[in-house]
Amino acid sequence: MKKYFQHIILLLFTAFFFGCGKPGPTELIDDRPSEETPLQYEVLAKNPDDALYKNGYDSTGLVTPPPPTDVFLFISKNIVSQQSLSITYDVAQVFFFDKGKPFHLPDGKRYGFHGKKVIPPRINSILTREVDYVIDYGMPASVKDTVLGSKYVLSRIGVLGDSLSLLYNSSVKFEYREKMMGPNKIEFDIAMPEQIIGNVSVSQNGKGEKVLLLTWNKASKDSVEIIVGGKLKNEKTATAFFKFHVKDNGQVIIPRGVMAAIPRDRFDRLVFSFVRKAVSRQMKSSLEFFTIIQNTHSIIIDYP
Amino acid sequence: MNKDFIFSTESNPTNFSSVKDLAIDVLFGTEFASPAASNLYALGITKTFGGSNIFLRYSPGFFKEFSLLKNQSIVGEDSSDISLKTDLKYYEYFSAGYSYKLNEKLSGGFTLKYFNEEFSQDAVGAVFSDTSISFIRETETETMKLWNIQFGADYLFTPSLRLSLSASNFINMKNGSLSETNKPYELRTPKNVRFALYYQPFQTVEANVLYETANALQVSIGKTFIFDKMSANIGCNYFSDFLLSGIQPSLSFQYGNICAAVSGVVYFSDIQKTASFADLTANGISNLMHNKFSSNKALLNVSYRLNTETERLVQFVDVTISNSIFPTFTEHFANEPFAVARVVNLSDKPVSVKPSSKIDKINSELIYSPNVLVQPKDSATIPFYTVVSEDYFSPKHEISFVNFYVTTENRDADDEMQKPLLINSSNAWDGEVSNLRYFVKRDFNFSSAMAKRLLASHKSELDTTNSALSNFLQAKILFTEIITGMLYIADPLASNDRVQFPHETIDVKGGDCDDLSVCLASLYESIGIETAFVDYRGNDFSRHVHLLFNTNLSPAEAGLITQNDKKYYIRKNSLGEEKIWIPLETTERSNFANAWEKGVEKFSSEALDQLGLIKGTVQIIEIY
């Protein structure tokens, strides 16, 4: 009897001992009601001196590279604030890409396609202007510029420029004829997202350390983008470093480790662009239209 | 639940212990999460020193870990997402307990638990070099060490009813600090007072009720089945903190020093593979093994009791000497106990008790009596038997002493007791005619030699007589040679119950009825003549004894000795054959015929005519 007893214990002992192993952790679902940190962190400029990230970034939120599509329609209504001064800046750009002419950067990566000449489209019934599609790339010592065909633009800074007028809570009308004569006119409306008004302030994290608190008027979009850039000393243009995707809940804390890493000796000013945008892709006639319509609020501050 | 296990810190904050010396426990557990995993939960050891008990436990399996995959990611160079996460880890590595038994009813104690909490948060940092910018994932870890003390007291109203009162989380010692970010995850330690009642309404049934002011309730019931060498316990425990409830069925076996139990923990709520982070942040956890994020479990507990000191399992309550010793009754006390003891089982398992005794001057070694099984915490009456050496002889009474022992599984006796004892003289008799046989047998060698010598002198007479009359003639010769001419000598007044051995009767040439009957029976039996005593009990407590002997004649041969059919009696022997028996009144010493005549008169009158054999006033007692 005693032997049977011992054998049973030994069997159970072995079964438990060699059963499996340490139980894994309980997985938690991140269901906190408010997110105070960005959802996604993305580096835009892998090198702050790269001219590619300067020429396309002028507080409009347009960053390279452009999407690989037939027609790229980019409409942006912008406010740029510095201290107590603000200016508005509306821009609409239309790219008709020739997919048979790709353009590669010196490192071999494909940047995009050359722009085609077409019958200029209309934005809100205003005929766009054909201009050169120019990009700069390379490091300061060897900046190169190149013309990648044409693009069609309308722009207005304050009261200067084209008669383009973009309004919040309205839509923008796009018209385009592939041929001068004939019925094949392409036209559609694009709804402008709600206005975004941002603010940058200094706060404290859970450890009592200084962090940047970014706030904005929250709206119905799932997320907004915040682009962080810096102005190199002695340069007029800003370089876009990072892009944060955050919940459109009105508030985000930029991790201290991110901001503290921006070298004070190289950048004397920081630019925070709050971007609320709508992206769509649609087929019209035989063309694929990729549309970004957005409004932005860029805030330029001295390095905190 | 099973009191033989020592993993009791959770349910036994007062460190109440039933371990008498040393116990070692191993606890394995399997958690039925997905996938199931089993591991060593704990190793424990407890030691009792006098009234103190110390308990130590190493519990590598007492932990809880959470992993949160945040809704945050870093976009890598290849456009892949690198997710950020938060890890929350809680460990209870060690615990210790101490209790002190102030008296048989009251004990107090405390337990001390050591927790380690580790919270790791992934954070994003950026690296700016002269030529590049990149995001990096940084892990920031904070730890907190916590010493948690519980204390309380236990009071035994009766051996089967115990009240335990304890308090926990009134004293906590922390080492480390947590940032505001991690403070919500800290192990919760709400102040709590616990009342527990442990009750055994029956020897094998236990029922416990436990209530905590922190809104927790526990009810358990168990039943023990006791077998010859092992016991089994089946029980079930219901627990609820009004948010989370479940049951814990258990089955345990105990065999010798080893005890094993298998139990399960079944929660009534659904098992969640994933859990709410907001819930954890809001409510936290206060118990690593039992919380709303726990999964069903199976547990195996193996306990080994090591007794470096002999544990007394049974104890004498008292010993009563029921009979003084009559040394001539050599085998009498092998069937009739000379003493009975009351013995109590002190343990909580059935014990087989081996009783033994040694009477000074009578026994040269221990005399063992039959084993008796005594149930846990129960008492039993144990008879003590003995035998007396035939070599023992003492002409006078004397006072001796006897040592009684009770032994169990231990090598040494669990308890012993000494009592005085009267040893009667070797001639002493208790008045029971049936015990005269010991006097008949005692002098067999002497009687045989004497009978043969006497019969040899009548060889020619015996040789020429009808062989069927052999027994009758031998009996007549021996009576004539020995009894005829003897004196009737009554016992001394001070010693009525005294019987002479046959050689003494022959030496002194006289005796009373029992002396003469014993002497003649011894001579007859020594040469193969069957005999029986006839015991006459008068209404005035007077006693008389005479002899019957088997002539070995069949009823058809009765005419060879007498034509009077009232002078003999027919009795069946062991083979069922009818034989002629005739009575002899041994006090009638004139001659054989008169002794026969007197015997017939007395027997016919008292045994038959007065229905003595039916009423019980006359008994025929076989010598063998």
C-alpha cells in the first residue's frame, strides 16, 4: 500500500514538475479613456541637414515623398503663429505624375515621378498656375536642385497671392478636363476638415520632469498629426524631424527623451505643426486621384 | 484546508501550527491559462521548539505578471511598427511566521511576507547625431520592496472549536519609491481584520467559517475517512469577496509521515485571456494568487513530517488491577485479564496500540497482549493478560509490582505505568472449582510415579482381572492405597481458599475435600483415567467437591461392577460413546465401596433428586 501511495505521489509530482513552465503574463488591453502620449512616432528627416526635408516643408505640412498615384491633389489651409503674430497661408497643389518617368535619389531610392503638363485644373473655379516642380536634395555642401516637370498651384499668403479662398466647414471644388473639347470633364467636391488650433506649453510628467504639453481643439477625427521641426541656426527654412500620430482628444505629452535629444546648439527654434487632414483615394475616368485636404496650425517657439 | 499542510500563510496569518516537530512541504501549481503552465509554487519548512513554532517559505511561484502592449509604436526604417509596452511584475519571494503557545488554549503569532514589485515602462527617446536622427525605445524600471506583517491570536474553546482573530496591513514597511506614473500599479494593502472559526462537530468532520472586514467570506467543510494505516480527506471551500467568487475542492491522503493533496481552484467568473488595463489601474491587486485576473488552478501539495523526537501518540489514563495473581493458575491469566487500562489516542490519526506488561518476580520478560486500534483523539479500554511460569513457587503471599507499557509505531513505549500487585501463595485458590485443575496438573510427574509404583505392587491382580475392569480396578487400588487411612483436615480458618498439591496431601496424609479430590484426580489422570469434579454450592455459601471418574465400561458392561443401576451414571465421551462414570466421596476414607456409596448418595440426592444440575447448584467440571 505504501508503495502505491509513493508511486502516485511521484507520478503527480512528475506531472506537475514537467508540466509546462512558468505561466506567462496576463495581457492587458490598453483601454485607458485618454491617451496622453503619441500613438505612433515616425522620423521624417533621417538627417537634419538633408535639403530634401527642407524644400518641401514650409509649414504646410506637405512632406516628401509624394504618393505614387496618377494625380496627387494637395489642399492645405494653414495658420502660422510665432509669439503673438499669426498669418494665414492657403495653398493648393496638383501633380499629374508620369508613371513612365520615375525619379531616383542618389542613394538609389525612388523618390517619385516627373510631373506632366496638362490642361490646368480649377480649384473653386479658379484656374491654377503651371509652375516647375522643383526639389532640392543633398547635404549643405552639395545641395542639388532639379526640375521634375510641372505642377499646378494656387497660393495665398494673407491678402497676397492668388484669389484662392479656402473656408473651414465647407468644401473645395475640383475641376479638370483631360481634353479641351468634349464631355469628359472630371469634377468633385472635397470637404475641408474642422479647423485645428494648437497650443504648446511646458508641463511636468509623473516623475516631476519638464515635458512639453501640446493641446488643441479636439474634434471628430480619429487622429491628428503633429510634425515637429527645428530651424537650424543661421537658416531661414525649418527641417521636419518627427511626425507623431496622436488621438484627436486634444492633448498629448511629448516624451522628455524626445525633446531633450534635439540639440540646443544646432537648433534655436522649434516648429510644431498640428495637422488635421482627410485623405481619400478615388478613380475618376481612368485616373487615380489621391487627395489630401487639411488644415494646419504651426507654432514656432524658442527652444524651451 | 487540510490541517496537515503548512502552506498556511494566506489562510493562517497567526501561524497557528499543529506540527509537533518538523515538517517540510512542497507545493506545485498549474494555472489553466492559455497555454496551461505548471511550476513550483513554494517550498516550506516549519519547526516547533517547545511552545514556539517557526515557519519559513520560499515561494518562487507566488507571482503575478501583466504585460501591456501600448497603443504606441515607433515607425522603423523599413516602415514596420515597433510597439511599446509596459510590464508590471509582482513577486512574493519569502514569508516567515512565528507563533507562541501561551497555554493549552491560547496562542499568538504573526507572519511576515516579503514582496518585490517591478514596473517597467517603455518610453521613446530620440538620438540626434551629426548625420542622423532616430527614435530609440528606452525601458525605465522602478522597483518597490514591501514587508507586510499580519498578527493575531487563536483561542481553543474546546479541542474541536477554535477561534482565530487577526489583523493585516496595519504594519507595512516599504523600501523604494514610485513615480506618479507607477503609483497606480502598486500592490494594494487595505487594512483588514479577519475572524475565523474552526469547528469539528464530529471526529471526522470539520467546518470552517472566515470573514474579513475587507468584504471577504470563506466557508469550508471537510470529511475525513480513516482506514487501517491511512486516512483520506475530502473537502470543499467556497470563497467570495463579493466581486470574485469560486470554489476549491480538495482531496488528500495521509500515509505514515507523508501527506499528499490535490486541489483545484475554480472561479465562477469567466477566465479572460486579456484584461482591462483601466480596471487594473483603477482597482489594483492585493493578492497575487487570488485576484480577478487569476485563472483556474490545480495544486499538488506534498508534506513530509520528520520527527526527530519521539512523538507520544497514546497515553495511559489509568490502570485497574482486576485480579490478584494466583501463581498456580499458570494459563488462567492468558484468557482472563488481570488488569485493564484506559488509554487515549493523542494524535489525529488512528493508532494501533500494542500493550505489554511485566510482573516483577513472575515474568522474566515482557508479556504482550493483543493489539487494540484507537481512533484519533478517542480513548479505549485495553485488557492486559499474562502467564505464570510453572517453575514459580512461593509458600506465602507477597506484594510485588507490575509495569504496564503501551507501544505504537515508535520504537520506545509511548507511555508506561507501575502498579502494586498482590501475588498469592502458590497454594492459594480463588474458590472456583474449575481452577482446581491447575493443582491437579502441577504435580503430574509426582502423581504418575506414585500411581505406577502403587499399581505395580498389585500386578498379579491387575493381570488376571477382566481387562474391561482395568480402569475401575486401578481406581479402586489407588483409592485404597492413598485415601484410605488419610485424615480429614480442614483448611486453616485464616486461609479458606488454600489447596494442597497432591504430594503435600500424601506427605501430610490428610486434607479437606478439595485437597483429597485434587490428589486423587491427579493420580487417576496421571495414568489415563478421566476425572471430573462435582461442585456443590449450598444456599449458605458452603462449598463441597468430590470426584467422578470414568470406568471406561460401556453401559452393557455395567453389570461387571454393580447390579444397581443407580450407582453409576452414563456420560458420553468426546467420541460420543457412552461410558460408565461413578462418583467417589473422597472425604469418606474408610474404603472404596463406602466412598462410592457416599458419592452416589450425595450426587443422586443433590444433583438429580433436587435438580441441582438444572438449578446450577451442582456442576460437573471436567478436568481436561
